[in-house]
Amino acid sequence: MRKTYSTALFMLTTALALPTALPAAEEDANPLRFYENANGSYLQLALGLDLAFFSQGNAWYGNDKGVLGGQTVGSWSESVIRSGLEGRYVLPNTQSLYGRIDLVLANTFGIDADGTNDGMGDVNWLGIDNAYAGWRSGTLFGSLGEDFLDISFGRQIYTTGTGFLFCSEGSAGFRRAAYYLGGRNSADYAAIARMKSGAWSGDLFYFEDNDVIPVDTRAGGGTLEYAFADKATLGGSFASIESDRPDRDGMRVFDLRGSVKPFALMNGPMVLRPFTFDGEFVREERDHGLDAGVGWYAAISYQWSEIPWKPKLTYRYASFNEHYDTLFYSATDWGSWFQGEITGEYDLFNTNLDSHMIRLKIQPVEPLTLNLFYYRFSLYNPAYFGVQDSHYADEWNLIADWTVNSHLSLSLVGALAIPASGATARLGGDENWTATMVMATVRY
């Protein structure tokens, strides 16, 4: 079975890589665009394909049968095929209308490492993900800037910042298949009014989630952000939440985040200007005497852009108390905000967790990017999980991304998680957990 999937993936990616020999002008043109006007109007088909093969050893630290009720974890594969239609129509007064609708076919072949399709076998799901329409203001508001106001509604994703809080209002796995790749990401319904004028940007939003396990969560609020050129940003969000889940119903969420290059902002020494500091703080207040959830992170990074391979080194500390609700976070980059390709994907989900992360990112050649991660995971409150030791696990990730052309990218992931006494006491295993993944992504 593993050989069959690996061969199929190799044949697919090799075939898709063939267009790299085309001239750049032809490569960048979208062959699925069948109508285009000089004023910016267009209509095109949308096509996406994600295909991934996974293999794991000593899953759940060697106790996969105990954790998953007798199920063993070995290898499996997932695919997400997305097809649809998108377009924009620019009116004579510079205002524009736009929209998108797409149909998703998601598949899981084998049992995923979280056992979401245990008892179901191979699963597939066919349904609509995105289905939204919108309007942009063009030059209607004059001095406030072009497209100062952007209003959209329908099935879409509401995203803020780095995806720490809001980035995916749908979910996958179980009967929807594709637990890792996630084919159903949009809210069941979302209305968003975005505004941008100069350095200021903000939005008002309302959405209804579309969790695979229905909890009928609804959120409304706003976001405001200011950018100091490319040297600093400061922003925040507020949301009020209603839900069938008692611990979410009546929740009020306060989020503050920022990023700054202090030495560049103050015209400091050139050698210090690449230093970047990032951080975010979220407080979730609850009614009925329930404890508040608190989650935050702080990071420092430095990039040597003038030397070969452009290495970038990042250290990040993140902390989430045992009452923190991850809400609708998702991935915007490797390590954000699924921390670790083993621990963050299958085991601990940014609650009752403290983590140290060190990341080295290099680019040996332009199409190839390599990332090396080290994580040290500890439990914020060990007693909450019924264990005594806070040290949970250490994890290493090595990730290679190859941008074949403007439509195709390939990723290869290797991961090793080493259990500490916290993981062993909680899960019952003491073996090193290994994971590999190869993934191909196609976008038109």
C-alpha cells in the first residue's frame, strides 16, 4: 500500500513539474481564465489539488493501541481536490463586484494518526467550501483611498494577524476526511466589512462556525491595526461569542498583537536593524464563575539577508493556561499555530501548554527553503492532565519546501518527538515517535 501511494505521488508530481520548461510569461499566465477585460474584470475557473502521504513509527510514543482503543497507526494518505469559479466585475465608477464558489472532494485512505476515521475505514466527503460575494468601493470615498471599503458575505474564512485566534472556522477529519489537509475551512456563514486607509486598517465581522462536531458557535466583533511603514505594526481584536458549548457561551475575547524592528525604527546600527520582535496576548473572559483563558507568545528573530542562503533564526516562547480555548486558530506558516508536526498536529492543541521554539530557516537556492525546528513542550498545569511532571516532550522537525513553478509546490517533512515523563505518564508510552510526510500542492 505504501509503495503504491509513493509511486502515484511521484508520477503525479513529475507530470505536473513538466511546465517548468515553459517561458516565464506562459508559466505565470492562468490557463483557466476564460474572460478578461482591460478594466480589471475577469472570470476564471479555480482548481486546487493537495495530495499527501504520511508514515509514522511508534505513534503515541508506542502506545497507539492504548490511546486509540486498539487501533494501530502506520501509514495513510489524504487528498483534497477543489474546483470552482471566481471572478470580478469592475463598474464604470471604479467600484467592483467579486465572488467565488468551489466544490471540494476530500479523501482519507487508511486511518489517520488521530484516529478520527477509526471504524469508518477509507472516507470521502463532497461539499461546498467557499461560496461568497463581495463589493469594493473603488474611488467612491476619495481621499480615504482606493477600495477603502470592502464588504463580503457568504461561506468564507475570517482571518486576523498570524492566525493565532481566527484563521479557519471550519474543520476536517472524521466523516469529512483529510484531517491534516483540511478541505472544509470556511465558516458556515460570515459577513465581513474591511476598511483600509493609508497606515490604518480594520474590519467588522460576524461568523457562524462549521465544526465537524456541531457546537453552533457564533462570533462578532472587530479588528483595528496600524502599520508604521514596514518597521512596526500594532493591532488588536475584540469578539463576543455565543455557543451551545457552556464554556464558550457569553465569552468575550480581547486580543492585542504587534511586531517591531526597533533598531530599524530608530535608525540604529545597520547590523542590528534586522532584529524583529513579535508578540500577541489573548484573554478570554467567561460568565457563570468560569475561569478566564489566557494565551500569549513572544518571539525574536534575526535574518542575515546579505549572506548566502539568507539564514533566519527565531526564538519563540508561547504559553496557554488550562482554560484557554483555541477557538479558530490555524496554520499560516510551519509552526504557526500547529506547534510541531507531531505534538501540535495530533496531541496537544495550544491549551495547558508552554513551549519553547527555536527555528532556523535557510534558502540554499531560490526555489528551495529548508526549516529546522526544535520544540520543548511543558504542561502549564500538570495536574489538569492528571500527571506530576510538567516536562512533556521534545520535538525536532526538518522541513523542505520546493517551489517548482508558480502553480506547483512540494514539501517533505521529517519529525521526531522524544517523550518526557509528562507524556509517558499521560499516554502510557515511552518510545520515540517518528513521522514523515511528502506533500504536493497545485493551485490555479
